[in-house]
Amino acid sequence: MKPNAALILATASGVTANVLLGASSLYWKELGSIAPQTLVAYRVLVSLLTLLPLMWAAGLLRPLRTKVTRRVIALHAAASVLVATNWGTFIWASIHGHVVESGLGYLVAPCIAITLGILVYGERAGPWRVAALTVIAGAICLLLTHSGELNHRVYLIIGLTWGLYAWLKKMTPLDAFSGLLLETLALAMACAVLLAASQLTLSLPAGLDRWTYYLLAACGVVSLLPLALFAFAANRLPLMAMGFLQFVLPTTQLVIAIGIYRQSVSPTTLLIFGAIWLALIAMVLGPLVFRSQTVAARRSER
């Protein structure tokens, strides 16, 4: 495949992955007659049943044995708690019409991961990152005080869980699918314990039509297909392109919230949304502009 064609295919895969993730709100809303916690349990179990045979067929299970250590298991056990909380909140928000908030959460999440990298690992902050993170922190404070139409818990929980999840995933030697397999295994065991020790049940409401059963059976594909597309793109695109792809999901969510859900959004909220977008764009482009200016200055000195 020619380099340009490969780049176009990788970009299309990355965009499609994020659009599918954003549009999955519509999928979960169609399953709104089922309790969110039950949907999370089915999502875990069906994802596991989908992922296991795929990884076995691809020959990825045997190499996984040599990479699994106590530290790796602990990392992915913690990640499983975060992803389950994220999934549950996202599904609840999709069913109850809080899609703007979930989009905001995924817009804020990268900032949390970057902040943790700076504070915990001592990653270089740089003036662009510091300025952008300051603007985003101020924007979140404005959301909390001036956007009364929003359910603030939704974007705070989604942002924190997804940001922490991304941060934890940086510490693991496993690829995306192997990591997800460990996480779904941990969650499946947790579901089994909860089913045995609590009133949680996998029973579905009476009177569901055939279409709902088909949709529920597809939740493994809905979870794994965007991940596969994103992994394909991440291995072939430069970091700057991947940085810009993070805007696609929240943009898709905002379009769906306003255009399909008809969710009411105040001008103040839209302005704050825009400020966070601009701050993230500055965070992505700023270091590149500074680097190119530095290189140009050095060349002129010669």
C-alpha cells in the first residue's frame, strides 16, 4: 500500500473509531428499558465472550502468559474498576439525555491524564501545557458555577475515570486488546461475586421485542470495533494527528446532543465548551509551533 493511501486509511480508522464511540449514545438509548447496571454486566460478559475467541484465533493468548505479572494484574484490576464506572456513567447519561455532559467528560479526560503525568512522573510541563491546563481548570470552575442545566456529576465522573484509565494504561506492557481482556476477566469475576452475594441479576424486563435482544447481543462488537479501529490508527499515525483525533468524540457527542436528543445547552456552556477546545488545540499545536520557531532561529544564526 502506498504511504499516502496508508495514511488516509489510518486517519479514516481513527475518525471512525471516535465517531462510533460518540454515536454509541444512540445505541445505549435504544436499550433504555434495561437498567444501566444490567447493561454494564452484559457489556462485560458479551465483550469477554467476543474477545476470547478472537484473540485465540489471532494467536495472542499464548504470548500474553509471559507478560502477565502481579504488577500487571494489579494495574488492570484497578483499570477495570475505572472502566466499569465510566461505562456505567456513560450508559446512564445516554439513556437519560445527558449527552453534552458525557462529551465534556471525554474532552476533559486527556487533561487529567496529562496533569497526572506531570505531577506523578515529572513529565515536562512547558508553558503551553501550563497555560492550557490553567484555562481548562478555570473553565471547569465556570461550568460548576454558571451552567445549572448540566448534570455536573456526569462529566466529572467520566472525565476522572477516563483520564485515570488512560494514565494507568501508560504503565502497562500489554497491547489494547490484551489489557481489555484482563479487565473484562476481572469484571466478569466481580459480576459473578455480585450475582451470588447481592440482588444484582441478569434477568431482563418482560415484554422486550426481538430487536432489543439483537442489540444486546451486539454490545461486544459495539465495545470492541472502535477499539480495533483506534489501535490500527494509533500504530500508523503521528502523535499530532492522534492528538487532534481526541476532539472527534466530544464533537460527535455535542452534535448528537443538540441535533438528536434536543438537549438544552445555554450560550455560556457552549462558550466554555469552546474555551476547553481551544485550550486543548493550543496544547497540541503550541509545542510544535515553538519547536519549529526554534529550529528556524537556529538555521538563521548559521
